[in-house]
Amino acid sequence: MELAPRFAPIVAEHLLLRPLAVAEAAAVAAYHRDPTVARYQGWGVVDRSEIERDLTAMQSRIPCDVPGAWFQLALVERAGGALVGDLGVRRLTEAHDAAEIGYTVAPPYQRRGYATEAVRAVSDWLLGRRALARVIAVMDGRNAASIAVAERAGFARVSCVETRHGGAPTVLLTYERRA
Ligand SMILES: CC(C)(COP(=O)(O)OP(=O)(O)OC[C@H]1O[C@@H](n2cnc3c(N)ncnc32)[C@H](O)[C@@H]1OP(=O)(O)O)[C@@H](O)C(=O)NCCC(=O)NCCS
């Protein structure tokens, strides 16, 4: 009998990164609905049952096994076990040696360095253990917090494309960290 692949949680200084559990969908939906969190995101209406469905489908997988499919990690405080945010990762379909990440920290836990710590730890893992060549993050050019996180975690800006978001002109920035 073939065993399902196992993913050992990533342990960082203050955070543990492990697969999001289906039971955490309601908590994730609640902070994703916060207008300050959703401001620069493309996710539209946040639907708890959709998150539950995606998390259920993900449970037998490991990050980056299926090109294009997002894998959602929970960011958990090692002291106390609180769920403080999430970080999605997927292998790109157009470049199999590359992964994309997207990250969110719930408002009460922001500005403690958690996103920077998580992005560093996951990209170390992707470029090291998973032997990928590069990790990218794509963000709205007005998202100062996300830009600061990417730059602090060792990513460099590689492209800037004009776009519109919510009816307003903006730019879409791609940041990249290489092995
Ligand atoms: C982007 C986000 C994940 C940052 O999370 P975080 O845990 O607060 O980030 P960090 O604490 O690691 O912040 C690192 C630096 O980013 C900058 N930063 C953080 N929040 C900021 C804000 N609201 N405005 C401007 N700069 C900010 C600061 O320079 C900060 O360092 P400092 O606290 O020492 O000044 C969080 O703001 C968030 O979830 N936003 C909504 C979702 C989102 O936009 N995600 C990015 C999608 S690509």
C-alpha cells in the first residue's frame, strides 16, 4: 500500500507552519473578510464553504506537488498555539522550477514580524528542501506592508505591470527570491 506523502511542519523562531485544518475555515474566512485585509486582494466575496472544500481537497497533499494547486499553510504561534494567519503556496504551471506564495496575517497579530518570518521560512524550505530555483510573490503596488515583507525576506522586484483594481489604476508588482 502506498502511503500518502507527509509534510513535516516548518518550525521558525516564533511560528510553526503546518497545513490549515478544515476546522479552521471559519476563522480564516473571518479575517479574510476584514476590509483592511481584503483591500488589495483579488479574492472578492469570502465564502467559508469554498475554503472548507479547498482545505478538504488539500489534506492528502504536500506543498507544490500538483502544479497550479494552492496549498494553504497555517501560521501558528509556537507560544500559545494561536492561528495568526495563513500562507498559500503553489508550483507555477508555466515554470515547474518556481513557486508562488501569498500571505495574510490577521489584524490583531500584524506588525510583529510574523509575515516576514513566515515568508523567509517557507522560501528557505522551497529553495532548499524542495530544490526549486525561485519563489515569487505578486502584489498591488499600493500594498506597502506586503512590499516591505517581501523586501525584508530577501525578495527583489522583477516586474511592474500597469493594471486596474477595484476600478482604480495601479501596478502589479512581482517580487522574486532565487536559490
Ligand atoms: C502584508 C501583511 C501579511 C504583513 O503582515 P505583518 O505580519 O504585519 O508583517 P511584518 O510584521 O512582518 O511587517 C514587516 C514590515 O512591513 C511593514 N508594514 C507592516 N504593516 C504595514 C502597514 N500596514 N503599512 C506600512 N508598512 C507596513 C513594516 O515596515 C513592518 O516592519 P515594522 O513593523 O518593523 O515597521 C499583512 O499586512 C496582511 O495580511 N495584509 C493583508 C493581506 C495582504 O495584503 N497580503 C499580501 C498579499 S501579497
